[in-house]
Amino acid sequence: MGISRRDPVVQVVRLRLLDGVPAMVEASAFVHSVGRRLFDFDADSGSIFGFLSDAGVDLRRGRHTIDAVAATAGDAELLGVEESSPLLRERRLT
């Protein structure tokens, strides 16, 4: 993220549903200057990236990585699966 260990960040973790069924845990971290805008955002209302884009944050460049990981205890609890169950993870650096 191009910051030091002591720089503040805003982290967002939210459970995403498909037809009311837990489908994905979305975990994002933002530099403070961008993430602080999310304190005025209703996370149930839609896209975080859409909100940030509408607020003037430049999101045109980024890198997406998709890989397979084992569910952590937190993931397992939110998704209703066994710990270590296989999950797909998408990581974005924008």
C-alpha cells in the first residue's frame, strides 16, 4: 500500500450474500485518506468501490489476484463452513 507500519488504515470486513445465503467474506484495507470516506457509507447499500469512485477516488489502475485458500476460523463462522474448507480469494490492489 506504500505506507509505513505506523500509518493508520481503514479495514472493512463484510459478509456478502447471494439470495440471502452467505457466499463470500469481503475484506478490504484502505489508506486512511481514502478509507475515512467509508465512515459516511452504508455498507449494505452497494459497492464500496462504486462509492469511492463517485467520491472522486481514482480507481482506474489496479491488480487483481485470485487464489485458493483455507477458511480461517472467522471465515468459517461467517460462511457456515468448516474451518480449513477451500475458498476462493480475490485480492485487489488499486
